[in-house]
Amino acid sequence: MTVASIGKIEPKGVYRVLNGEHGASLGTIISLAKGLEIEPKELFDFEFFLDKG
């Protein structure tokens, strides 16, 4: 099974989100997390540095 099928979303939708062509809605984020078998918050666990200048 694929992430898209487990999360019940179109593979084309997954592709568009991953390539930055489309922003992910909360529903899409939850579906991706289900497909990956992780908590949705794990999709947002990354370093992000803001320019304070």
C-alpha cells in the first residue's frame, strides 16, 4: 500500500504538496500522517531560521 492509499488521498495530491505546487490543507496533513503512520506534528518537526535583521 502507498501513503496516498492509506491516507485516502489522490497520489497526484501528494505529489503536488511534496513539490510545493500546492499548499496542504489540515485534512491533507492528517491524511499524509495517517499514510505515514506518524502523528501530524512530526511533519512540522524541522529547523527554521528567521532572519532577525
